[in-house]
Amino acid sequence: QVQLVESGGGLVQPGGSLRLSCEASGSIFTTYNMGWYRQDPGKQRELVAQITSGGSTNYADSVKGRFTISRDNAENTLYLQMNSLKPEDTAVYYCNAKPIKVLIALGYREVWGQGTLVTVSS
């Protein structure tokens, strides 16, 4: 099973940038589809961006053109580059790993990181 640790959150002003990192360990990073989710207090967790084991990406409409998800397989790390941040981007951001089907068949499960807080405020 992969283990995930997020970092890079903090307080930024509107229009600023942050890069979130998610370090993975405990398994083979390339066999997982990865994603970033976010959640405000009292709200449901929502998908921000995802990248498959093959490298294809998908973004929520609210972040398209501003956020970029990427993965460094050699370093077992997932990134989320966030530019032109808005107050509505404020949330706890979570890294997510979903094993490919062959691993699901072997009993592997979806894994979440602990979350990192991003606050966008003047």
C-alpha cells in the first residue's frame, strides 16, 4: 500500500501562487492513478485535478487554466501548481492514490493523505 504525505500549503494573497507536494512511499508509485481533492469546513470533498498512471490529466472547471497537476515518477511525488489563487480556493487539499485494477484485484485500496491547508486571503 502506498502512503501519502502532503506539504506546501499556507497563507497567500489573492493572485498568488503555491505548489503543493505529495510524497508517496510504501509501494510502486507508477501503478497508481493520482489526484488532488479539496474540502472546506462543512462541505463535501471535491475533485480538483487528477493524473492517471499513464499521464493523462483532468481538471475541475473552477481551476482550469490556473492549476497544473504533475507527477515525478522518479521521485515518487505528485505536485499541484496553483497560480492566480482566489479566496474561493481556500480549503484543505488532499492527495489521493487509486491503485490500478491489477492491484485492486490483489486487495489494495484507495489511499488519502492527511491534508494541507491553503488559505487565500488579503
